[in-house]
Amino acid sequence: MPTALRIGIIGGGIAGLTAAYRLARQGHRIVLWERQRQLGGQAAAFPLLGTALEYFYHHLFLSDRDIVRLLEELGLADRLVWLPSRVGFFARGRIYPLSSALDVLRLGVVPLPDRLRIGLVTFYLQHVRDWQRFEYVTAEQWLRRWVGHRAFERVWGAQLHAKFGPRAGDVAMAWFWNKIYLRTQSRRSLFERERLGYILGSFNVLIDSLAAAIQEAGGAIHSGVGVEAIVRHENSWLVRDSSGATTLVDVIVATVPSPLVAKLFPQLPETYRHKLLGTTYQAAVTLLLQSRHRLSDIYWLNIGDPDLPYTGIIEHTNLIPPSYYQGRHLIYVSKYVEQSHPYLALRDEEVLAAALHHLPKVNPSFSPEWIEDYWVFREHAAQPIVTLRYSEQIPEHRTPLPGVYVANTAQIYPEDRGTNYSVRLGNVVAAMIADDLRQGRIAPSTRVSGSSDR
Ligand SMILES: Cc1cc2nc3c(=O)[nH]c(=O)nc-3n(C[C@H](O)[C@H](O)[C@H](O)COP(=O)(O)OP(=O)(O)OC[C@H]3O[C@@H](n4cnc5c(N)ncnc54)[C@H](O)[C@@H]3O)c2cc1C
């Protein structure tokens, strides 16, 4: 009896590539489809200034152990650097440093008693382990109660609004707890600045290495080719892609956003489809500026000021020095919006013009002359919205369809989505498939002829 499965992976982001890598090394025959011409999904990078840079800003936390282990396994550990970062909060027209516990006590946007409450609540949340009770209360309800209305509205409420807009009130406390809890894992002590990780040469170093390992193990990667339709064919799945080709596989791993999984598999039973279609996402629009000068000395600037209509400003070259980028400063101006928001439809020049108007608020000496080049990137499924009782709504990795698995960012919980967790998704689903094969829940089709028209 053959034991090698024909496995189709939909999506060449970090989750799809990790799953493909693990399964190819188990001896299975892999076909991976990626709709974009480039692999890497949300973590991909493009060539810039003699190196490469992510379309969307990226760093790692010290708690991101799965991706660090994968980098070590691929012989890339020496490319990973850990550097101190500076965090800030923009409110009431100025930047407040927010890198340490002492900075919280100096956060002048609220009076001292409010700062003490924020400090105490932060300390408390850092030590909570039984997060499950936070599934039943929204972040807004819980935080208003414990830090008070004024502190909530000026600090955490303002940040929630900057990320989730009109959906801010729906976000569960479980999501917020995790942000505070994990972030402090990147700090050795309360008074030390957090350290963040970055792969020198960009996440493409990891993406390229995974792709090479998949191909070395005999896997096929079709980039620039999206999966369009899937039908059951005897004991296999027949996959039709955007090149018009069809491929027969025994097993499918879908790493694409949940609503797209529902569309690709109309035969899924209603209860499972309901979970897929119940997932909603915030979109992200990121403007990347190549500047002659530094905008501020902060790496990660959270925004809680209605006069500056962005979610954050991430000055990449305040983490990785400008010397890596021919002396240029690289600044991401990031805005999360609902998927129907008109900002997503603005032309690139309009996105730039708006930012040039607003950036002097961050640094009064900023001038449009500083900008040598700019790019605008958009991602529709950037952030799953974690609502109340989210755990009950997550679709299982094993779907009710034979040999069909889902591994996407909406299943990451209680942690927030991130490259580390997409590596974990890939690892988990590959181990699940190995187990299902051992247990006889899935099996290679015995039909060998006519398996693909590729
Ligand atoms: C603005 C922003 C900032 C971020 N910052 C960080 C950070 O600092 N640190 C961090 O760790 N993470 C960060 N992330 C998150 C991280 O990039 C993602 O969570 C992770 O890369 C998701 O990987 P994935 O493989 O699960 O999904 P994706 O990267 O979304 O991959 C899914 C892939 O499926 C492809 N696809 C879609 N439809 C089809 C189809 N029909 N056929 C074939 N392929 C298809 C897509 O093109 C995509 O490549 C950030 C994300 C954004 C948007």
C-alpha cells in the first residue's frame, strides 16, 4: 500500500509554506498554489536599497518560539537579531514615550491617579493566566470598569478605536489581555526596554529557504496561480486553478481567509460554513515612506489622537539602523479600516497627500521634501476581529469533508495573529495529517493514472 499522499496546499504565506515544508519532508507529494506572483503572503518583502523590506512592517517578540525554532532548523539563526525598541503614544498633539513602567507613570494625557490605575491594571493583566473568563466581556466593558472612563477614553479606548473603528466595542477582553500579556514577555524586567527580533535581509530569507526546501523534497510550487474551484472526484479532490489546469489530490490544506474557504467548498455542512462566514476581518492600508531624515526617535508609535487618523507609525530604521538601507529612513504609516472603508479605494497619491498633511503633527520640522520615494500596500484580511466567545466560533482544522483541513489566521487564539503562529498552524496541521494517516482516517488513493493534467 502506498503511504505517500498527494497534498494540495492553498496559499503560499507562512502557514502554507510551513505545512508544505513539513509534509514534503514526511515524503508526501506536495502541490502548493499561491495566487500572488510572490510567495510569503502578508510577511513578504520586496527589493529595496540593496536589500529587501516587508510590504507590511514586521518584527518578532521574544515569546515567538516556533518561528525561532524553524529559523534554527533551516540554518538561519544567525540572521535573527534582537534589538531594544522604543515605543511611544501619540495623543493631544505630542509623543509620550511608553517603553517602560516608569513611562506609564509619566503619561501626561491623564492625571496621576489614572496613570496609577493604568499601571496597576497592566501589572495585573501581565500576571493573569486564566484568560478564559475574558471571553465573556468586551475590552471596553472590562477596561472602563477597572481604569475608569477617562483613562479608557484617552488611552486604551483611543487605541482600540484606531485599530477597530466602529467595531472597537465588539472586541473581547481576551484579545486585549493577550496583547498586554505577550508584549511583556519581550521584556526581561518591568524597567527594561522591550527587545524585538528581526530577520536581517527581511522575512524573504525565511520564505525563500522554505520554498527551496519544499522543492528539494520534490514539492511543486505554482506562484501567480490561484485556486478557483474544487470538486470531489471519486476518492480524491479535483482542483482547478486560474491557469485552467486541474490537479487531483488526496488531501487539501486551505490557509486562505475563512470566507474564501467557504466559497471554495460550497459542499461544507451549514454548521461549519456558519463558523467560516462568521469571521470578520479588519483591512490594513500601509504607506511606506523612504525619507532623507528621521521622523522621530520612536520605533513603534501608537496613535490615540483623533487629529492624526492612523493606527500607528512604525519607523523601521529606529529598530534596524539606516546604515542597512544606504542611510535612508523607512517609515510605515499604518491605518486599519473596515473592509468597506473608502480609504481602501483611495489612489496611492491620495494616501500620500493625506499623510504629508498630517506628519508635521508628529514632527513640526517634517517637510515633504524629505520623501524620496513611497509605496502603498493593502491587505483585506489583515486582522481577524476577536469577538465575545470567540473560541466557540473557531472552525476546527479538520473540516467535515474527507481530507480537507483549514489552517488560517482566524484560528489563532488566544494569541493574536502573527508569523510565529502561522508557523505553529503549519506545524500543527502537518502533524494532524500524519496522525490521521497513521490512524487510517485518510489514505492515498490507489488510482495512479490521470492524476493531473499539469
Ligand atoms: C500591517 C501588518 C503588520 C503585521 N506585523 C506583523 C509583525 O510585526 N510580526 C508578525 O509576526 N506578524 C505580523 N503581521 C501578521 C503576519 O504577517 C501574518 O499573520 C502572517 O504572515 C499570516 O500568514 P498566513 O500564511 O497564515 O496567511 P497569509 O499571509 O494571508 O497567506 C495566505 C496566502 O493565500 C494566498 N491566497 C489567497 N487566495 C488564494 C487562492 N484562491 N489560491 C491560492 N492562494 C491564495 C494569499 O495571496 C496569501 O499569500 C502583520 C500583518 C499585517 C497586515
